[in-house]
Amino acid sequence: MYRRIARPDGDRKLIEAGMTLASELSLDAVLNRIVELAVELTDAGYGALGVLAPDGRSIEEFITVGISAEERAAIGDPPVGHGLLGALIRDARPMRISDIAADPRSHGFPPNHPAMRSLLGAPVTGRGTVFGNIYLTDKQGEETFDEEDERVLVVLAAQAAIAVENARLYDETQRSARELRRLEVLEERERIAKELHDGVIQSLFAVGMNLQSVATMSGDPDTARRLESAVDDVDRAIRDLRNYIFGLRPGILADRQLDQALTELAGEFGSRTGVVTVVEIDAEVAAELSSRAADVVQLVREALSNVGRHGEATTCRVSLRREAEGVVLEVDDDGRGFDVDLTSWGMGLRNLRARVESLGGAFEIGSVLGEGTTVRVTLPA
């Protein structure tokens, strides 16, 4: 039993702390708030929460309050669970030490660690399992922590365990909801795929067949060549439409790296439009973007499409490189340009911006009348 030392508003603060923890739904936020409240309620100079690894014997994560970022960086790696912290992990019961250095279980502090004297610790237990421990040091204005501080920390740890369970349950619920939405999306995708295959794709296929027939009957070689090129475009559209509906990469990426795909895409654009298209791709950067290759290809495809439809350009450049702010993708041309402030954006540019924002990137467009346009996409590295 604890010999209770009365402290004004102590229980009220504990109730408020429990309500505060209960209102947090993010597990990371709960863990940080536990440490902050422990420091606040006991007037500790420093507080930490050691989250245990699955083996229950070592510290996996260490959340601190009361030391600066510079001091934390100077300490280096978090503690591994030896000494007094190891004893708290093994015994899983409250610990109150007046002088850390004098305790025979202490292993001392690592180099660059701030000086600390007194210690108060308690386990955080949920469903009979200890998943972490709260550590406090150096009560402000006092030599050591007292029994009331220990009582407060034990009660807070019990409240914290419930809050952590709530946060974990919320995370699991969110994951389940996301999985349900994913299944709903898959079902909707299958329905759309069937409708597109039986409707739009079949119509495109018929258009391609008709164009091919006209090309065969045409007596003008140049007209026949243009019609055959149009048939190739229809075939590509059919392939990509099928690929996207079933969640596959664009057909141009099949058996190719991103840099090769962009080079081929630019070459096809130049052949079709007559616009001289130069490619400057950093192969290492392209390799790093492999997981987002489909999106990068579509960004370039849409940007080139805008050049072909509106730019009236003679030359165009596609570049992919690394800069200080991240990975930069640019498509620029020497076309007629436009006034960015006075021109409303068409569907193509709006689609570009939406795709970039979905990737967490930044989209910019610069243009000068008579001098050309630059589309610039910055993606996080």
C-alpha cells in the first residue's frame, strides 16, 4: 500500500490526463502524450517511454521529453535495456531510486548524456503484457521523487495502457476499413472492366479495323502511312486501357526500365508529331522511381500530349534529375506559350496536377508568349 501524501488537485489532474489520453486515436500521439503527462504530473525534469521489442527484453523505441534535439542526437542510439532500465523491464513493477549513480544495478550513462540523479519508473501493461516502461528523472525543486509521485505514475500508466489499447484498436479498425474499401474498389474495377471491354474497347477495336481497311485501299502512300500510324495509336490506347483497368503498368513499361520507357515514349511522340524531342534522364534517379514508374510515364505522356495539341513547337525536351528539393521531372518546349495568369487550365493540366498531388509532389507550370512552356514536377526523393 502507498502512504498517500496529499497534493492539491492531484486526482483531478489524473482524471484530466486520462480523458486527454482517451481522446487520442493515433498510437504515436498516445505514446508521446503519455511521456508529456508523466513529466507534467510529477514535475520531472526528464521523461521517456521505452517501447519493448516483441521479445519483451529489449527496447525497440525510445520517446523522450525534457532534452533538446541536439542532446538527443549527441547521445546516439537509444538504451538497450541494461542496468536500471533492464531491471525495470525484468521486474515489471514500479521503481524509485534517489541516486542513480549509487545504485549497484546502474551501468552509468553513455558519453554526452545529460547528468541525471533520481529515477522513477513504472511499467505500462495491457492485457497482461508489458509493452513499455515510463522513466522519469530529476524531480524539479526536490532531491527525489516521493510516494505520491509513484502513485500518480502507476495510475497514469494504467490509464495509458487503456489508451494504447484504444489506439491500437482504432488502427486495426482503420486497416480493416481500408481493406474493405480496397475490396469494394476491386469489385467496381471488375464491373467497369467488363463494361469497357464489351463497349469502349470493342468500339476502339472496330475503329482500328476500319482505319486499317481504309489504309489498305488508299492509293496515296502518305495517307496510308498516316492511317497506319493512327491504327498503332488505337492499339496502344486499347492496351493501356486494359492494363489500367486491371491495375497493371502501362504497356510501354513491359520488360523495360523507366528510363528506357521514357526514351521510347519521347521517340514515338517525335515520330508522330515531327517535334524534335530530346531526352535527358538520370538512370539512377529513374531506377529509384521504379515503384512509381506508371505514374511518371503517365505524367510525361500527358505533358507531351499537351505539347502536341497546343504548343506548335519545333523542339521539346524531357528531363529527369535530382535536385536539392527532390526528384525533378520537366517537359519543356519552344512553342507559342501562353499567359499562365490569364489562361484557364484545361482537363489535361488539371489531370497532371491531380496526379502529382496524389504522389505528394509539387506541380509548376511556366510559360512565356512566343518562347515556350515548361511543366515542372518535383517529387519527394
